[in-house]
Amino acid sequence: MINVKDYGAIGDGIANDYKPFYYALEALSNGGTLYIPAGKYLWNSLLDINKPVKFVGETGTEILNGGSFILANSNRVSFDTIIFTGTSSFCSLCITNRKHKNDEKKHGGWFWYNCVFNNTALLLEACVRKRPNGTETEYGSDVVEDVLIDNCIFNTASIDRMLSMANTHNVCIRNCHIQNGQANATGIKVCSGSYDTKIDGCIVENMVRDGIDMFDSRKTTVINTVFRNCKSLGCEVKWGSPNDGNTVEEHMVIGCRFDNCLIGCSMSTPYGIVSNSLATNCNVGIRTLNSAKWYQDPQDPYFTDSVVFNGNITRNCNHGLWLGGRRMSVTGNVVSGASRYGIVVYGRELVIANNVLYNNRKDYYVHANVQDTLTMLGNRPEFE
């Protein structure tokens, strides 16, 4: 173990501690621990970490200016009990973008435990490169994988996302609290090329935009997570542009709660599941995006297909469930207190069964043509 103060770090929030950190890291063996005593550490340059290392702080250990780290060609890096604080009018970033390589690189094994991010966004994003026409960006072949973010707090970021992933594999965000996003900030973004992301036991609240926004990604599971006071959507899953060659598959939202959001949960993707979740006091409890439009244009590449909505409860929403898609199963849901419709469904192959609706202004609106397949049974009250 190396103590950064043995290399001259001051930790008073005024002195530039870049060189003490740099030389301490140079002296550290692979897999070693850099101990950071309580204090405020400041530097203005990127600190390039290129070997396995553990950063361990204590109560009161704070790194100012957002951290200013770049994890380039590094594996097995962890941060434990550290506060990252942005100090400028912009949100300073704890940077984890890796340098682009022409051949495929896989790096990761990155861990954050018991950390706090104040006005600081954590970006887990592999390299980005221009399309041949130079007008858009796409993600390259590099991959960030095996990431754990456990028991961390993200507080007050003023850019468009507080925690972001792109081209990542096997990421777990567990027992975190994401709150007070400002200036159109989304809490968590899971973007293009990301695969196998798990968000478990988190609280996401007081967001100017979405709590969680997932697009162009695959196999994302959100379980036992609470969304409160999101001015747009609590949790949104949507299919990206088909021109990107990406698909969204097997997204699951299970056992979540959505309170006082404009839209509680939006599942607009092939092969999605929303189950055993509760939405209260939302404009729409659970929906698919642009339901009527998609019904009218079944060739739309964004069409929701093979989605299951099972065992959910909505209370006191304007609409309980507002759904549209090619094939959908809507079963075992309980909808009450809707000021307009309990369940609104557009679709071509629909199963609507064993739902319970009460105290709604109107219970059902189901739009299905003669050529469509509609199965309705065991609902209370029955659809007329």
C-alpha cells in the first residue's frame, strides 16, 4: 500500500496534487493499493491509469474537479469510499472513455464502491468514431466490460446524463441513489452497443428528464428499483434506428415502482417484459411509444413486437396501460382510479386476460380490426 501523502499530496483543495498522484501511481505495483487520506485533492489534468490499481479513501476523502481520470488500456481498477465533486459551472466528468485502437480491445474490471458523485457524471463509454460521411458518430469495436457500481450516490449533474454506458458488456449498478438531475439531465443512459446491463435495488428521483433511458442496447434488466418525480419518464426502453444495425432484445422491468412521473414505464421494443411493477399518480402508468401510429403502420421498423405486460398495478393515473404493438400479452394486471381509460390497446395479435379494473372513468379502449387476432377472457369486468 502506498499513501499518496508520502509523495507530497497536500489535500487542501487549493494545491495542485496531480504530480503526487502521478508519481505514487508510477511507484505502485500492479494490483497495489493507493491510500488517499481524508482531504480535498485537486488537479486539472487527466490522470491516465494504465495498470490494475485500487484507490481507497476514508470518510472525508474528496477529489475535486470531478476526478479527471482516464482509464486507458487498464483492467481491474477500483475506487472505494471517495467523493468526486465538480467545481465549475459545467458538470466536471469522471472520465472513463478509452483511447481508440484500430483493433478490437476489451478492458474493464472497473469497480466503484461507496462513492459519491457531486455535480459529476460517470461515463463508461468505449471509443467513438465518425461514419464515412462524417456527419454522425458510431461506436467502434472496443468494449468496456465487467463493471460494478455498488452503493454509490449521484447528486446534481447538469449535463444530459449522470451515469452513462455505451458499448459496455456485463455492467451491474446496485443499491445506488441517483437524484436531482438538472438542465435536462437523465439519471442513467444505456446506449448503443451495450449488452447485459443489470440495474438492481436503486432509487432514481427528482429528474428533469428520464430516470433511465435505454436505446439500441440488448439484455437490460431493471429490478426492484424506485422512480420518483421524473418529469418525463421513469424508465424508458426504446428501439434505435434500424440503420445502425442494432436491435433491442429481451429487456425486463420487474418489481419496480413509479411514483409521480409523467410516464411511469415505457417499453417500446421487441421482446420486452414489464411485470410485477407499481405505477401511481402518473399521466400514464405503463405504455408503449406512439401506440396509435404504430398500429396504423405495421411496417414501421420501430414497431413493438412480442411484449408481455403481466401482474402490474396502476393507481390514480390518467391512463393505466396505454399499449400498442404487433403481438402483445396483457395479463393479470390491476388498474384502478384512472381518470380516463384503464387499459388502451392497439394491436394485431392481442391476448388480454385475467385483468382486474375498478373505479376507472372508462375501463377499456381496444382497437382491433377484423383481420386481427384478439383474445379476451377472464377479465373483470369483461370487455363489452
